[in-house]
Amino acid sequence: PESMNISNLLPRTMGIVALLLALLPLRAQEAIFFVEDLMVTAGDDIAVNVRAVNIADIVGLQLSVNWDESVLEFTGVSNVVLNGSLEDNFNQTQLDSGRIGFLLVDASLSGFDLPDSTILFTLEFTPLTMNPLTTEIEFGDIPLRFSAQNNANVRLDCEQMPGVVTCEAPTGIPSFAEDSRFHVAPNPFREFVRITTRLDYGGKASLELLD
């Protein structure tokens, strides 16, 4: 009787195992895409890495990256993975709106075979102000809706993590340096700074200096 019970359980057990095996690839191959946080001096050019984890078996990928076009001006890309290029791998139709699309396909359908935290590409910007700022660069669905497919023809549900760019004030006063009504010397400075101005009108004014 005990032998018969085991025999009766085998088909059910094999079915459960088969179901679990079918689900395992989805969990084991889940990829993560993230924009690397960056801290630079205000006014400096910006180069932000977009990286990926666990994409060795992915054969097709498309994604979009968004930024605030009012504070960052797009100037180009570099470090495009697998010897790619701006012309071959990117949708540039939305650059004026602070968006760019990225497309990567493995024609062999065997998988990209890329190491974890590999750089997919580096976005390059010029800040539109000399002032300190903090801005986020994130993933979106325009101009390309996110999609990732592995070599088992499975569409993956992947995590997408934004990054933060922080432009810190240098040892100087960049906001005054942009304003022709003020003269700052020395700039940059160490122990002291003199700020002078000559205005052709009168009135109350306030001056705030932030370290």
C-alpha cells in the first residue's frame, strides 16, 4: 500500500516540479537597470553612466532615459556597449524634450554575455546654469517603451532605478559671477571675498550667502 501511495504521488510531484522549473528562469534572469548617481562641481560638464545587472542572457533590449531639459543640455553619448554608436543604437527624436531611446539586439540570439554592472552607455550633458543644482535622471517609456527579452524567448519584468546628479558650489560665488551688476574678487577665494555693485536705482535689498 505504501508503494502504491508513492506511485500515485509521483505524477503530481513531477507536475509541481515542472511548474517550478518553468518559473525559475523568470526569477533567476531578472535584470536591473540603473542610472549611476553623480556629484560634480557646479558648472562642470556632466557624464552619467547607465548600467545593467544580470543581462548575460538577454538578446533584445529597448529603454528610454529622461532628464530635465531646462537644467541639462544633451551633448552626446560615449562608452556605448558592444562597440555601439549614437547613430546605430539610439532614438534621438525626443532630445529637445529631454528624452532619448536606447536599442540593443543580439543577432545571434545567444545573449549579450555581459558582466554585472556593465556600462550600457554614458550620457553627456552641459549644465545650463553655474549655480548648484540637484536633478534626477530616470527611465521612461518615451520614445521607446521598456522591453527586455532573454534567449529563452521570455519577456522579462526588470527593475529600473533612477540616478541623481548633484552639482555642488565650488569655492567661489558662481551666481554673482553670472550677474554683470556684481564684481567678485578674488573668485575663487579662500579666506575672504569682496562683493561690490553699482546700481542705477535705489531700494531695499537683501543678500544671502550660503556655504
